[in-house]
Amino acid sequence: MAIDPIISVAHVTKRYPGVVALDDVSLTIARGELHAIVGENGAGKSTLMKILAGIIPHYEGQVSIAGHVVHFDGTRDAEQAGIGIVHQELNLVEELSAAANIYLGRELHRWGFLDQTHMLDAAGELLRQLECDIDPNQPVATLRVGDQQLVEIAKALSLDAAILILDEPTSALTEFEVARLDRVIARLRAQGVTMLYISHKMDEVFRLAERITVLRDGQLVRTMDRNEMSPREVTHLMVGREIEETTFNESRPRGDTVLKVDRLSLAWPGHARGWRLRDISFQLHRGEILGIAGLMGAGRTELLECLFGASLVPPQGRVTLDGQAVRFSHPAEAMAAGIALVCEDRKRLGLFAEMSVAENITLCALADATVAGFLRPGREVRLAEESVSRLGVKTSGIDVSITSLSGGNQQKAIIARWLLTGPKVLLLDDPTRGVDVGAKAELYALMDRLCRQGLGIIVTSSELPELLTLCDRILVLSEGQQTAEFTREEATEERIMEAATQVAG
Amino acid sequence: MALRRRLLALLEPHEWGLLLAIVIVVGVTTVVDQHHTYLYDPGRSLHDICRQASMLGIFALGSALVIITGGIDLSAGSVIAFSGTICGSIMLLLAPEAMESGEPLGTPVIVAAIGGTTLVGFFIGTLHAWLITEVGLPPFVATLASLVGLRSLGRAMTEYLAHSTQIQIFDTQFRDLTKSVALQGVLFILLAAAMWILLSRTVVGRHLYALGGNEEAARLSGIRTNRLKWLAYSIAAMLSSLAGILYIGDQGVVDPQTLGRAYELNAIAAAVVGGCSLQGGVGTILGTVLGCLFLRLVIDGVAKMIHSGADVYEGLIVGILVVLAVAFNELRRARDTRKQFFSGALGIAAGTVLVLFGGIVAALLAGTQGGATPRSMFTGLAVAVVVLLAIVVVHRYERRPKHGG
């Protein structure tokens, strides 16, 4: 077993009303190792990490750090014990600057007054180490999700923790940033920092970890050395069943053009660059999946928002849907015309947390459940149940709160919502972010199925392998401009990265 | 037992709780009241409660609607005052001699006054919605402006048209109509039913909840959020206008200085006690109705039990009830985490404040008949000690060693 255990978890159980999040889990982490924790959504990974980080103070069992039994009453206790955590769901105060967030609760001060200069300098230094070039004084709300995640990482780094927990740290980072993070992790490893790394991504896990623990349904399935098993076998352990490698290049018949975009541009008033998007032109056919690749800030989300009528500044250029020129000033118009958008940040922009699964699913298609202007609960229930079974949403019922579903199932529910509107074009903004392997495969299969039924799909993603698996064609954006378009045969990760980093003239 | 489950599901847990609370309050009042008014004169009590609850309820429905959409409307009381002024003003303009002499105004004038006032209510709601959606003011600010501005405008109008601070309403037809408790009650029930249908059984209602729950997600789901806000604020203002019309008829005078002062807080309290969350997206019409009823019953109960004017303690009661109701809800939601109320410096300081508060209120209540007698002061002291002991017990209970982590 591990020599010199720094963390010892003994028979830890955490119960919530109705569900056992962790069931008698015991493991030890060796000092200085990078230990990966893998498992599907709902397996208990985040719960275990939250217990270690002091976020969940009440549980059964015992946790020891460096040989001493500990009871954390809050995150401050954990921080003092030398544990820092980078959350999966960003925990930033949007109104404050990056520097303020990094030093939140541990502000540098001089005689009770905030030492802004020092904080800005130190924050700037940390961000530079992460090779992030944002202004540390910038309010976090103005940053894109990827940058926000880097601020979160910087916050944990500023703790100088002996133990660092990273919960899906790369879920919103592009390949470029992931490489940078690898460098940071290598540096930390050299300094002897123990790291707990939660991830769905097998390639990351197998690249970085020395040992891997698999959790499933709250129980520890196995802890092993990296070279004991292959990624495929580990995935099998996570899911408890075989996951076939999904390939879709089997002739997906391509129909006629459903969407034509001609020199679409989106102004960026007040910004040096002047344009968020400049002269984007492409066509989307029925039965086709078009991918949009690019780094953070390239304009992928903005492009989808423009097509959906959701951008606050009206775009310029021409968009033609099924031959008809369209100009949407509100998502309601786009919806009526047959376009659907599944947003990037489902917690903030997609879910109605107070509503049930059924209510979330039927929201855009309530007209189908009304008779003479009045909602018929029976019809609504039927619509919801059909959607749930059609997309395989795993839920204990359609009346439960949407928040009780795992990330992947929440995503399916939102996609179900949009499918009920009978769209011609489905826009998906990073749909598999925070979704586990099993659900991801199901989403891929779903997209393939929808295409064969005649939908046109545009999908953005920061995971290049995903785009290469799914898409018939890939468009690459760099700083708001279109730098390349590849067919499936032409596309390779290197070519896409090259186009994505090209500084267009 | 499927029937039992079906019956239980008719009301939400919060609503059942309110119903139970109402029963308890009625019971306690019946017993503690020295005259046992509820027992011996139920008709009169029913009459009073019905009037109070209906009048409050009519515009509380509007407040609840706005709160459910995630906004807030602080202007209800001022809209009531201003609408009353408009109603009286229209009557003055159309039939100045009749208003002066006390002769009947005639149905057409009354209809015009009611119609015009409701239209003005719509205008006010529209203005609110415009300020909030197009100009971008937070709802708090937009309706706060109305809160202070409309009353003042009403007073100016009254001066201008009636050359006095009040407008007297003599017309018996109008007064009989608006004074009738039966009318008030029926109107309240009908409006509540209509609102319930809107919120639970129509697409617009579902969209209103979605707007309150997550505005940005609602917009991105193709919901016309600005139009829905227009609807919500208009309805709220129009309901307040309706209440204003009823109040001036009931009281027989338009006094924009005093009419409806602080009523908006009672409306918001009724909505919150009834289960509406100020975050938006949560709340029911039935809950609001029960909230109104509960609030008025407690106020009436306390008045009967201590033989003082109901309004003296009204504010205190409403304040305490709102805190208790929302705290109760929060506790129910955070069932698992062991919340500690009296831990740390803040807990001790707050505990001290509660002890003082309890003592003072008890002394006041005990002294309602005799004033500042030694007996009442002693009662106050005794209650303070009891509160202190209770807090110490709770504090000890909270700090008991937990098992496990």
C-alpha cells in the first residue's frame, strides 16, 4: 500500500434524505502523489472531495491528515490543515475582481486596510504562472468561463496548500490551456504537493495520475496503479457495463441546405478589436453536424447567440433559413422559425431550479399541452414522459426537482425541451461539459440519430477529439474571424489548433 | 390509501401548515378572549374578518404576482391613495354640483369613475414596467419612486380640484356598493380564482413562474420576459386601483394623505407568509389567500385578547409573523444541516436583544388596560427571564456533541 499516507479516509459515509452519496469509503493517499478519482456523475467523487475540503462538515466515519484525525467545521479549517480545492462549479463572486476573488477571506492588509497593490501584484503573478493574461483588476463577471476557471485555480494555488484537490479543472479549458495546466501541475509535483484529481477524461487521468481510484454509486470499486489497467477497462469499472467506442462515419445522408450564413458580423462597441465576429460565412445542411472550434474568446458562443436572436447587439449580415431571409430580435422568433439553442452554462442559463423535471422539459412546448388555452396536466405529463423515455433521462420520476438529476441527465432534459419545439436547426454550445462518459456517449448517439431524422446540428466544443468524432465538417474561429473549414477527412487536431491560434490579419 | 395521498396533494405542505395555523389562531382567540366574541357573535366577527381579509387580499394578489415574477412592488399603498384620488376627481369633474350637494351622482358617472380609475391603474403599471424593462431601473427603485411620488401627486390634485385636503363622497349608490362586505368578499374570491387559473392553468402562468425562477434562462427559452413583466405590474397596479375605489367608498372620503399608508407592506407580508419567495419563481395564490386570512386573524385575535385597538399592535404582529413564517420555511428547506441560532458573538448579542424585546412587548401587552403599572412591569420582567432561559436551553441543545464527523 502507500508509504507515508498524508490523507486517510476510513469508513466514510454520507447520507442525504433519499440517497446515500458515499457508502463506507476507505482509502489512503500517499504524500506527494497525484491520485485520480474517477467515476460517473453521482458516483460520490465531489461529495468525498467536499468532505476533505471542509465544505461538508457532517458525515459518518473518520478522516485523518498526516496521521491526525480531523474534524473540519468549514473550509477555513481545511485550509489551515493545508488543503485547497478548485471547484468544478465555479465559486466566484461575479461583482469582484479576479484579484479580490483570489484573496477572498484571506485579504492582504496593512493595519486593517486592504493592501490592493500587493494583492494585484500577487494575483497577477499567479495568473501569469497559469499563463492567463487577464487583468487581475477586471471583474470576474466579464470573463469567459474558461478564464473564470483559471481564476479559481489561481485561488487554490495562492493557498500554498500541501494538498490540492482539483475537481474537473479542465472542463472549460481549451487544449491550449490544458497543456499550460499540465505544466503547472508538473511544477507542483516537483514541489511535493499532493494532488487529488477528479476527472472524466481518461487521457488526462492516464497522463497525470500515479494511482487511480474508481467510485461507483457511492462505493469505492477499486484503487489501482496507473499501469494496472487500460482506460477502457477503467471506464468499464466506472460504468459497470461496456461502452462501445462510438463512431459515426457511416454514411449519414446529407440533405439540402437548411441554414446559410453570409458575412455575419457582430460589433463590439468600446473594445479595441471592434468586432466580436467578422464576416462569418458558412452553410449547414440537413443531416449534418457542423462543429465550431476555437479558443476562448474566439466567438463560438457569440455566433450561436446571433443565430438564435439572443445577442444583445443585433448582428449584421445575412442569415437564410430554408431559403427565407431571417432576422431575429428575440429568441422567441428564432424558436418559432425552427432554431433551438442549448446554452453553454446550463446551471445559469438552462435550468429552472425551482421547477420539476416535467416542467423544465415542457416549458417551450406548452402549447402542445393546452386545450382551448388551458393547460391539461395529463397532456403535459405525457409529453414529459415521452421525452424522458425517448432520450433516456435517468430520473426517479418526472415530478422531482430538476436539481436532483446528474449533470448528464439535466443536459438531456434541456435537449428534450428543445426537441419538443420541432426544430430544423439545433445549436449546441459545449453540450458535454460536466457530463460523464456514459451520458456523453448517449448524447453522441442522440445527435447522430437526430441528424438521420433530418435535423441540422451546429455544435461547439473545446474537446477536439469530440469534434473529430462527431462532426462532418469543422469550422475554426480565431478572435472572431473564420480561419479554416475542414471536412471530416481533412481535419486533424494539429490543423485545427493551428487555425485556432492563427492571428488573422 | 391512494385517496388520502390524493387529498394531501391538493394543497402544498406550506398551505396545510397555514391552514392549521389559522385553525389554531381561531381556537386560541375563542378561548382566551374574555368575551368569547367568536362564540357568541360569530356573524359580526365573520363580517369584520371578511372585510379586512378581502380588502387586503385584493391588492395582495397583485403583490404576490409581481413577487412570483421575481420583482417587487412597493407602491401598492400609494397607488391605492392615488387611485382613490382619481376616482374622486373624476366624480368631481363630471358632476361637481352633485358632489357638492350630496345628490346622487348617477350610474354613468360612477361607471366612468371606476373605469377611468382602473385605466389609470393600468397606466401606472405600464410606467413601472417601462422603467424596469426599458430604462433598466431595479423594481425596488421604480416602485419606490411611485411610493413617494403618487401620494404627493394625489394630494396636489386634491388641492387643485377640491381646494381642500379631502374629497367627500356622499353618493349612497356608490357607497352602498363599495361598503358591502358581500361584494368585497365575492370580488376577492373571483379575482383569486382568476389569478389561480392564470398562474396554474395557462401557458402565460407557467412562463411567469419561469421568469421568476430564472429570468435569463426564460429569455433564452423564447419567453417574452418584458411583456410578461408589463402584464404583472399592470395587474398589480390595477388591483391596487380597485382596492382604492373600494376604500374611498367604504370610508366615504378621499384623503390621499392617509389612505393606504403602509398597506404595501401588509400585502408583501401576506404574500411572503403565504409562501412566496422574494427570489421569485415560488408562491401560490391559495397560499397568498391563506396568508391574508392568517394575518388578519392574528391581528384580530390579539386585539380581542388584549382589548386594545387593533392597529396599535398591527405592525408589530405583521413584523413578527413575517420573520417566523420565512424562518420556518428556511428551516424546513435546510433540514439536514444543524443550524445554530445562538452561537458565537452575534448569537449572544442577538439573544440579548430578543430578551429585551420579549420583556418590553410583554410589559406593553400586560399594561394595555392599566398603563405602566408595577404589575405590567413585573410581567415584562418575568417574560424576559423566561425568554432568557429558553435561549440558554436552545444554546445548550445546539452545542451538544454530534456523532461522527
